[in-house]
Amino acid sequence: MIHDLRPHDEVDTGDTDESGFDLPRIRNAVREILLGIGEDPDREGLLDTPRRVAKAYGELFGGISEDPGVHLARQFDQDGNDPVMLSDIPFTSMCEHHLLPFTGVAHVAYQPQHDRVVGLSKLARTVQILARRPQQQERLTRQIREAIEEHLRPAACLVMVEATHSCMQLRGVKSCGSVMRTRSAGGLWVRDAAGRREIQDIMTGSG
């Protein structure tokens, strides 16, 4: 059994990072995890692991301190209200149940009103900001739609997410290759099944 031999006054302390994360606290927690699994956090291969994990968490959970509305507010005029679609937006998120990653793509479509749209990169940023939080795929899908509806007020909106979950692949049933698909529709496409199906087929390439 490995014991932590450091005196209490050597516990890592310091400032938060620009996202407001308490990085020293994360480093101390990672060290405790390593001790808890019977490892030696002071051996060469693990010596810098707490710092690396803290830095990685700063990236993986950076969306907690970001507001997608900042990007969705940057709108511009466009003639016509034809549907806008963006497919295969890559993302990585962390399952809030096990803090293990799930990765996949999001497909986003909306039908503008009042000739107002946003740049396609803002849709991708919305997905990535909301993904970089402790998440459930179902909630992530709904939150993307709700953010678009709140800031763009579209006539219709459809979000689909496809992802593989490492919590299923690495533990429990160990089901490799399984893909989870979720969908959230709003506005006209809730009632217009034919229109929703057409948009869905175009975005997924099955039409």
C-alpha cells in the first residue's frame, strides 16, 4: 500500500486559470486518485500527470464559463428564409455519470425568420461550447436547439447528434461500435413530419 508522505503544508495551492478553474485543487484531486488506485504519484511517469490532467480539464470543461449567445448574437441580414443546414460538426464531450468522453457529430438546421442568420462557424461554436461541459447526450441535443431558438427565433429548428460513448465501450457491457442517436425538433418541424424528414435526410446524406 502506498502512502502519501508529503507534509500537509506542501499541498498544491495557487490561482485559478482564465476560465475560473481551481487548477491546484484539480491537481491535488488527481494525486489522490493515483494514491487511491495504489499508484505512486511521485514516480517519474506520473510525476507531471496531475498538472497535465488539470490542463486537459481546463480544455474539456471550458464551455462551463462560455455563453453560446455571444456568438449567436452576431447576426446579419440575408434575403429569403430558406433552411440553413450544417452537418457533421465534430465534438467531444464528457459523460457526467462517469467523466468519460463521448465523441461524435452534430447536425444542425434552422429555417430563418425575418431574414436574419448567423455565420456557419457560430453554429459550430455553439455545439462545441455546450459539449465542453459535463453532459448527457440527450440534454446536449436539446440545449443546442434551445440556444438557436433563443437567439435566432427561427421558424423551425432541428438538431441531431450521433455519438459513441466510452463509458459503454470501456466498462459495463463493453459494447464497442454502438452509436447513440438523439434528435430535438422545434417550431414548424415539430408538426411537419414530412418537412422534418426531408431536412433530416439531407443532413445525414440519406436523402
